[in-house]
Amino acid sequence: MEVKLMTIRHLRIFLAVADSGTMSQAAKKLYITQPSVSQAVRELEEHYRVLLFERLSKKLYITEAGKTFYSYAKQVVFQFDQLEEHMFRDLKERLRIGATVTVGSRALPEIVREFRLEHPQTDVYCYGGNTQTIEEKLLAMELDVGIIEGKVQSRDLVAIPMIDDYLVLVCGKDHPFMEREKLYPSDLKDQEFVMREKGSGTRALFENYLEKHGVRIKVVFEESSPAAILRTVQINQCLAVLSVGLIETEVKEGRLKAFAQEEQEWNRKFSFVYHKDKFLTVGIKELERIVKNYGERDVLAKVPVGSLMNR
């Protein structure tokens, strides 16, 4: 009979027999019955089709094949024991989180802080990029989860909307729009803008709006950092579209003016995203819970805004 599955148990029993010299002593050492020891040795010999012990006058003598097997079995059991010790005692779970720029600037620090307080045993790595980049890394299994602002394109990714957000049109205090309370799509024609880089969910949403209303603008700057965009708006008198959560202080202090899209065409949700084949560890499930709870809070302060109306 050939053994279908060779196990560490077989190797441990063989080593105990070889070290003690008798099956009865091996059985006592391992706290199992002698027939169980005899069966394990027999299964090994049948599996490898070789004699591991000579049985002469009720004594066992290890064969040359048995000595070769012993040296390999010793290494395998030792390495297996090291693996067990490492996995159960030393190895921490590592959670790789990808976040788009807006999420990383606004929500991610608080989310990660809460997660680390509750799960200090988990190593956390965070990567920032635009929606397209985060999606590519999730598909390549280079990230475990993503929290993104844009629409997921791949059908291999699961996206769960969780955090409410909306965009606003922003201008500096010296821009002609600063004194306006209402704007219309036609007012944006030929205006100079600082835009997020291509692949950004924020940019894609605004470009869809411009296309829908037949408006052409002048893209003078492209920036990936919200801080750089705000500085460009203030110094170069450009317009920009940003998450309202990023400009609360500047608007309240009168350094910026914000306009909300009246028809709510820019309302959106940040989504919790992972590969459909991803094994959802305890860490991933706990992060999902924290993100969901964050999304249920009233995180957007009452920011005084004007209106961008369609008509």
C-alpha cells in the first residue's frame, strides 16, 4: 500500500525510532501506541519502497538508506519547527493600504491611527497615488486594500462606497469670482485652472462635468498634491476643483472662496476596494469596519459656499 500523504508526523516517529533504537521506547517518548509507531515506519518504507530498518532478533538496525533518510528528515523537522515558531510567535500580519491623494490628505491619517491603536500587532504600510495607480497595484496584489475617490474600472476589483464627499470649485481672494455668490457653467469658459494629474478620480469627475456642459477651460498647471494646488490657486489666481474637506480652514479664514455644484453632480463616495480573489484577513475586516464608521460620521464641517448652477 502506498501512502498518499507523507506528513511531519511520519518523520517525527521515524526519528524517534532511530534515536531510541526500539519502537516501544519511541512510542513512550511520543505518547502513542507501539502499533501506531510500527504502522508509520511501515508506511514510510512502502512509500519510498526501501527498507529503513533491519529487524534481527527483535532488535532494529538502521540501514544505509535509513541513515540517508535520517539526515534529510532531521533537517525537514527542524525547519518545520522553526516555521511553526516563527508563524505563531514572531510573524506579524502586514496590511498594505493604498489611498488616493484626496483620501490620504483628509481621511487616511485618522483611519490608520485608530486601526493601529486597536491592532498594534499589525504592521501597516500606506501608499499614496491616484485612482489608476492604486487600481493597478491592487490588481498586481502589491496592495491589500485601497480607499479611493474615483470609479473602479476593473471587474476583478470589489468596490464598496463608504465615505461621503463632494467637490467644490475654488478661487483665491484676488480672483474676480471672490465677490460672486452664483456661477454658471458658461462662467468657466476659458478660465485658467490648476488640475490634478491624469488618472485622478477628482479630475475625471470634473472633466465629465465640463464635457456634459460643453465648456472648454485652460489647464495651466497640473499638480498631484492638494497643498500645491491650493498654493497655485492663491498665487496664480487659477481655479481648481477640490474635496470640500481639504479647504475648510482657508474658506473660513477668507483666503479662498468655494462654490458647491447646486445639482450635486460632484457628490461622490470614497470606496473601500480589494481584489475579488483576496483572502480577507482579520486585519482587512477590521480596517473595513473602521472606514465604514468613519464614513458614518458628520466629518464635513459647515463650510460657507456659493453656488455653481446649471441654469
